[in-house]
Amino acid sequence: MKLKNKVAVVTGGNSGIGFGIAEALKNEGAIGAITGRNQATLDNAVNELGEGFIGIKGDVTNLDDLENVYKVTAGKFGKIDTLVVNAGGIVDGQPMMGISDVTEENYDLYMNLNLKSTYFSVKKALPYLNDGASIILIGSTAAHRAAPGMTIYAAAKAAIISLAKGLSLDLLSRRIRVNTLSPGSIDTTVFGKIVPEEHLAGLKQMWVNIIPVGRMGSPADMGKAAAFLASDDSEFIVGTELISDGGMTNISLMK
Ligand SMILES: NC(=O)c1ccc[n+]([C@@H]2O[C@H](COP(=O)([O-])OP(=O)(O)OC[C@H]3O[C@@H](n4cnc5c(N)ncnc54)[C@H](OP(=O)(O)O)[C@@H]3O)[C@@H](O)[C@H]2O)c1
């Protein structure tokens, strides 16, 4: 119980990696809030997490919604000890595309969801955070390894790795640590948003083929890493990136 009674907020905690992280924090004793835009998945996730967690509906690209999330959380539980800035990824109705197809609108939507919302998720939280809090930004190994169609998303995630450094410096006097957790290929519903059902198994196999440990990651894998970054076990880890990817970024399986 390394996070006993610590107050946590996980954005996008109603699905995938965010839910896996919320579960892991809860299992270490944390209480707090998960957020998302979909009320039905929020309700389901809160039911699964059980007592100690509430769901707060909100869009992370809307600064008033962000403010509301923190105000409600702090009003119910007290100031926040762990903030996981996880919401992001695919923009609804906007595929990731190569440069010949990207429009200015598509570019802005991806940057808003994946970079701007991350920065303001932290900024808006500041009055509601305890000194000594741990902030975990969710990056991606896409920042290190180009993949078709992912250029803008990857650039946003690369910028997040930089944010963790700059924000750690900005917040040094409050002993607030900001680190990036970069998942590799993690088995969530996100792949169903990229390809139709009939191509899903093939897409996942393609990832498994390049992951040295021979499997995709799970939301629970991300939860373990996030619980470590949230706890005092990582108190000397500041402004850095933890890659959890089964070896995919640093090890090539090419013969
Ligand atoms: N899966 C992977 O392989 C992988 C790899 C590297 C990094 N990541 C990153 O991990 C994070 C979670 O991804 P995932 O795979 O778990 O995907 P997911 O299952 O699609 O989850 C995305 C989450 O973000 C929330 N969200 C999306 N847009 C939002 C918005 N505008 N406002 C508020 N919440 C929003 C969604 O909830 P609502 O729809 O209810 O709003 C959902 O909870 C993302 O930042 C993604 O870039 C994923």
C-alpha cells in the first residue's frame, strides 16, 4: 500500500491504459478521480474501481472542464498527490495521416489533444496539487521510432518528454516531480479506432513481431510503472522518461 490515502487524478481513466493505471493506484491504496467524456464508460470504470474513486466528465481540450475536474476532486478528497495526464491518442473522426493528406485542422486537433491538453492539464492542476506531488505524463515510444501516419502524434509525444523536464524545473520549489511514462504497443481499444475489425488481429500481430519479449503490453503493465512513478520509491527520479515497451525501442530483432 505505497499510496495509502493519496489522492490521484487519472485523465482518460475510463478506458485502456488510464483504467489500468487507476486500478494499480487503487491497489496501492490511492483514492480520487478518473475522467473522460463518455458517461457510460466512466460509470462502468467507477463501478469496477469500487469505493474511493469518482468519475468526472470532462474534455481535456477544454480548460474550464480541466479546472472543474481538479476543483471537484480537491473538494471531495483534499489536495491532489498524483496526477496522471493520460487522455489522448486518436482524435475522434480524424485518422492519423501522412503529410500529403494532413490538413491544418487535422494538425491542430492532434496537437491540441496530445500536447496542448497535456500542458494545461498540469497548469490548471497547480493550485490543487500538494507540494511534493508526482505528475506522470503519458508519452509514447512513437516519439523515438517513426511509424506510418504517426508523424504529428509522435511529435506531440516527443514534446511531452521535453515538457516533463521543463515543468520539473518550473515546479522544483514545490518539490513536484514530473516524469513521462512512454508505453510501447499496449493492447487497448485504440487499435479498433485505427483499422476495421477484420484487420485488427493482423495489426496486433505486426506489433508482436517487432516486440522483443514477444507480446504486446497490457494496461496492467502500465499501471505497475505508473504506481512506481507515483510512489516515494521514485523520489529521486525527476524530469525523466520511463519507457515500458517490452524492449521494442532499444532492441532490434533484425537478423
Ligand atoms: N495503446 C497504445 O499502444 C499506446 C501507446 C503509446 C501511448 N499511448 C497513449 O496512452 C494514452 C491512452 O491510450 P489508450 O491506448 O488507453 O487509448 P484509449 O483506450 O482510446 O483511451 C483514450 C482515453 O482518453 C480519453 N480521451 C480521449 N480524448 C479525450 C478528450 N478530448 N477529453 C477527455 N478524455 C479524452 C478517452 O475517454 P473518452 O473517450 O470517454 O473521452 C479514453 O479514456 C494516450 O495518451 C495514448 O496516446 C497508447
